[in-house]
Amino acid sequence: MKRKILDEFKQFQSDIRSMKSIREFILYIPSSSFKNIAFCLLAVLVASPMYVLLRSILLKYHDDFYVNTNQRTLGLYWVQLIRFIGFSGIFLMLFVIWKDMIMHHQGKWLEKLLKRHPVPLFLSLLLAWSAFSCAFSSNPANSLFGNQYRNEGIITYFAYAGIFCCGYILKEQRYRVNLMRIFVLSATVLSILMLINQPALNLLLSFNYRAAMFQNINHYGYFLSLATMLAAALSLREGRLNKAAFFWLLPFAILVAALITNNSFGPYVAVVMGLIFLLVFTLIYAKKAKICAGMLVLVFILLSLGMNFKSSYLTHETKILVYDIGNVIERNEAAPRAGSGRWYLWKLGIEYTLEKPIFGYGPDNLHDRYLMDDLNHDRPHNEFIQLSASLGIPALVFYCCALFFYFLPLLKNLKKLNPEIIGLYAAILSYLASSFVGQSMYCSASFFFAFLGLTCHLFPPAGTQPASSVDEK
């Protein structure tokens, strides 16, 4: 075995020495190597909550006074890791593109990009427009690095792009499923620790009850909405109630319990919408998995009812939602307070968009503008309005176009749907629903872009057969 490894290494050295150009080196690298690197980068990303837990244990102080400070410190560690993964992904994608251009010639490659890759194309336009918005903002430094709390300037946007690229490189099902498993299990560990709510353990891990180490219950809620629906997708992809389907029902139940305990109602409603999508599409297009889909919905309903008996939280929030919708429709004096004040933030966000419709106020640069209206906020709590107000209307158009072309294959291939595809689209839809009442953060958006990239190739090109979601395990 050692002899074989030495021979292969010597052959590699000989091959490298014989190369006369970088072009030969790029062609020499097998495509599988790029995919393995992309998988490793995303594996680190989806397991990064565990990394944050370990870093928390290693912090110097563990008492009530330092919890918030510790979480800010952990946030810096976390965003640094995310940026490293993201920029590594950008360089990796550049090598992949370079090799593809060499093999297929530039003209054909550009034609293929325009016709076959509309999602990354429009996201690239969004990223480019973000760079212009940063350059023209009143506070370029803040737009570049983000504020100390959110750390979401243009540098983090580029990290999101690299993370998406890593997911986009991985077309094979085995990569996608393994990353889903790692992410769901990591999220489940966090949820168990949060549900245990043991004071000494919370201090050791710098946890805030209901928010874990996410600094805010809403940020944790966005994370949980994606994790919950991916757990549902892992169970549904089995297509029948076998041992694997039951196994993933347990993390799903734990994540649902954490989502309800989290007390962020928007992500909960987003999961309700995701499960409705999952159930309806399963009953119409993947009837063999209807029992599994029914079990997921049943577990969600039973947990919701059971936990609501104890706190009446869901009943209370539902009444407030209905009341707020009525106020907005009537446009009465209580309407600005709808959605915990979100309606007023949305209206102001739209006004700010119209003030600077081309490049917006710049990434992470809305705080000063909200202060002018006597509000200590820096986001409109709606990612779509956030994009238009921060980056301009063209940026919002690019993002919506990317999402349109992401969902277009679903509408074109309804007869080809299988349980796995339905579950994955439900997960993405759930996150987008939560983003309608939320805001982007590195601790949630990075995972969304990873799985957005991973799910861009669910439908194979014309003339090829899709891999079974059940057979390939």
C-alpha cells in the first residue's frame, strides 16, 4: 500500500514537472477534486454551529455579565469562518470556470452560461450591483465591512456568493444529502441544548434562552425554519415509512419544539407554509409518499397543540396576526404597529427606496436614515425591501429574477417531481417566507445560499434521466 502511494506521488511529481503552462495544470486536475473541495468547504459551513459551541467553551469568562459580549465575540469568529469558506469558494469556482472555458472554448461557454445558468447569472449581477452601491454609499467603510453587530457588508456578500458557488458545483445527490444530514444534526444538537435550558450549561455555552448563541430570537428562528424543513425533506425523500424516515422524524420533532419555544412567530408561520406546500404537492405528484408527508404534518400539529396548551403562545400570536391584518386593511391608527412595528418599517423602507432608487443607501447603511425618523432600527425586517432600500431597485429585480428562474424548473417539470425534490423546494420556500418578515444575517443567510446552490440542479438537462431519490442512499 505504501509502495503504491509513493509511486503515485512520484508520478504526480513527474507530471507536474513536465507541464509547460498553467493551462495544462488546470486540465490535469480532475473535476472530482473540485467537487471534493467544495463538499469539504460546505461540510465545515453546515457544521459551523458546532465550531461556535467549542469556541464558546474556550472563552475566558462564563457568567451572566459576559453572555452578550461572548456572543458578539463568537459572532466575529463565526463570520470570519464563513468569509474564509466563501472566498475559498469563489477561487474554486474561478478554477472550475477556467477549466470549462478551456475545454469548451469561450464562445460556447458564454452561450451556455446565458442559457443554462440563469440563477448564478442574476445573482452575479446582484453582487456586481452591490459593489456599485457600496462605492456610491455615504459610508463606504460601513458598506464594505458591515456594522459590528451584523458584519454584513459587501465582503460578506462576496462570501455568500462563494458559498453559493460551492453548492452549485455539487450536482450529485450524494453530496447534497450528506450536507443536509450534517446541517440538520448540527441544528438538532443546538435545539436540544436550548430546550434543556440548564443555567450552568447556558453560561458555559454563552446561550440566551430561546436565542441560543444567535444574539436574537428572530435570527435563530430563520435558521430553525430552514433546518426544520430540511429535516422534513430528509424524512420525505425515503418515500415510505421505513427506519430512515422514522429516524429523521425525531430531529424534525425536536426542531419543531425548538421553533415553538423560540417564540419568533414569523419563522413558525413560514414552516406552516412550507409544510402546506409539501403536503399538497406530495398528494398530487408523489402519492407514494403521502403517508410520510401526513406523518410530518401530524407531528407538527400535535407538537403545536401540545405546547400551546402550556403557554397559549401560538393562540395569542395568531390572534395578534389576525388583528394586525385587519388594522392594515382598514388603514387605521393602529396599522403602523402591525407585526411588532414591521408595517411602519416596511413603509419607511419603501420610501427610502424611492429616495435612492438606483444604488440605495449602501449595504448595512440604513441605520442613520431610520434615526432621522426617530427609529433606532437599521433594517426594515423584510429582505426584499431591505435589498431595494440598501442596494437599489435593480438589485431587487436581479434577486427576484434569480428566484424566478430557480422556481421555473419546478413549474416546467411537475410530472417529474419526487419526494426529495418536493421537500427541498419546500425548505427553500419556507426560508423565503420567513425572509419576508425578517432580515438577512450571516448566521442564517449563509446556509440559505448554500442550499440554494445545492438545489439548482434537481432537474437534469433534457435527454437525461433523473436519479431516484430513494435508490441512491
